[in-house]
Amino acid sequence: MTARLTPEIAALYARTALGHVTREYPNKLDHVMGGPGDVKGPRDLHPIFFGSFDWHSCVHGWWTLFTLARLHPDLPEAGRVRALADDLFTPDNVAGETAYLARPESRGFERPYGWAWLLMLAAELERHDDGRGDILRPLTRAFVKRFTDFLPLADYPVRVGTHYNTAFALSLALDYAGLAGDDALAALCRERALRWHSGDRDCQAWEPSQDEFLSPALMEAAMMRRVLEPDAFAAWFDAFLPRLDRREPATLFRPAGVSDRSDGKIAHLDGLNLSRAWCWREIASALETGDPRRAIAREAARAHLDAALPHVTGDYMGEHWLASFAMLALLADA
């Protein structure tokens, strides 16, 4: 398949996301109940992000839709995106989402994956001139505060390839901070990234695990690209993956197999292939033009895209979220 976000692919992803951002069930809640009054359904708890199987997938489903509507404003689906957004992205609904966070039981809600995606959505809305970024801002500020309160308490990174991965969260938070001009958040993310990872050497890449959708190794490298100047990143990367020119560790170059796409956890592995492609393309863009590893990284990205792009849609366990990761890969510099 093509490695570009063509109008045809954009339309497919837009139709897919429109089909799930308001699909309330099935739904996997991240909901701690403090009493019997908290026994509520998704839409009662989350007036905007109640669809897409879980809260974070609904958030990045909306990131997908807004990004597609900006990049391809002539898509037939763009009008439906705007109309649905007018219905859901209202001050009252944003207040409802923000109030949910104020519950004492919500301290750990969606940490850190959903936090990062909400900021990524906010960053996308900053690129639009329709006022939705202003409408979302109370919720955006609440999640910025969550990062600024939590990161000083986080003595250690989380290196797993699932929702708890801190390199992924820092990457998206840094992208938001750069676009929104939030220098304080950017500085905090950089400080924590350097504290956690500046001394990492000779990564063994013990991956994939059975339900990973992020590469612990490549996600860390893509994150460090954001916090280091080019020369410093080159030196760090040389030490982090010192045998990349020999395509080692070999596991990073082999797309993961997916044995059952109707199993939500096993379907994560399609996401691993897409997120590896995203990271490989970002890493390639950070390497010198004449560096032979640049071509190796691009080749690895292509192999992972070829393995995953045909499966972005087809089963709800994957299609309620995979388009977002396909777009991260397709839109990455390479």
C-alpha cells in the first residue's frame, strides 16, 4: 500500500472514525467508583468522549477526524465531521469532561496515555480557526496540570509497550507544548526525559510482548530526538543502538505477526507495526543525509507499514483506534 495519506485513504479513515466516535458500546471504562451514585454509563460520565470502545481511543479518534478535515477539507466526510463536532464540542460538554477529572477517584484516570492524546487533540485544534481550541481549553489546562503535578513525582520511566509507556506520553506532550508555546511544560518534559534516559546504552530490545502496540526501544529514541539537539542526539543514538548498521537488534526490523485480529489485545500488534513505522520514519529524519542508517530506517518503516496498513480497518477491535497510528506513521517526516 502507499506510504502517503492520499485522499482515498483519508476518506476511508474519516468514515471509519465517524463510525466509532459516537458508538457507545461495547465500552471499556477506566472508572473508579466512590459509591453507588457513580454507577453510570459511558455517555453519562463523558459527554464528548463516550465512544470508540474506550475514552482514549475516542480522544484520538477525534484527533484523526480533525486532522483529516484540516489536511483534506474537500473530503465528502469533512462536513459530517464539522457538524458532529458542533453538536459535541460545547462549553457544557467540556465542563462535564473537566468535572469528571475533579473527582478524587479520578486521580489516575488515563495516566499517561489518555493525557497525552488529549494534549495532541488540543494541539490539532490550535491549527484550526473555528474556536474549538478555546472551547476545549479548560480540559486542556486540566491535563497540562496533571502532567506538571505528576512528572516531578515520577522517579522512574515506564518502558512497557502499552498505555503506561512514558516516552510516548512525553513525545506527544512535547509536540503540544511546542505548538502551544507552553515553555514550562516543555522544560519539565525535557528534564524528565534526560534524567530517565540520557545514560541509556546498548538497548537489547526485548520486544515484542504479546499485547504491545508501542516499541519501548524505538519510542524512546523518537522521544529523545525531540529533547536533544541534532549533534547530541546523534551521539546518544550511536550509543543507544550501536549495531543499527548491521540491523541489530534484529527484532526491531521484523514486523510482528498478528494471529487473531478479533482479540483486542492481540490486535495491539498491528499498532506496534504502525508505531514502529512512525518511529523509524522520525529517526530517519534525524539522521544525516549521507548516513547509511537513514536508508535502513526507511526500509524498516516501509516493511512495517506494508505489514499493517491493510489491517487498519476490518475488525472493530482494531479499527476503533488503528487509523490514528497509521496517520502518525504516514505523516511523519522521512
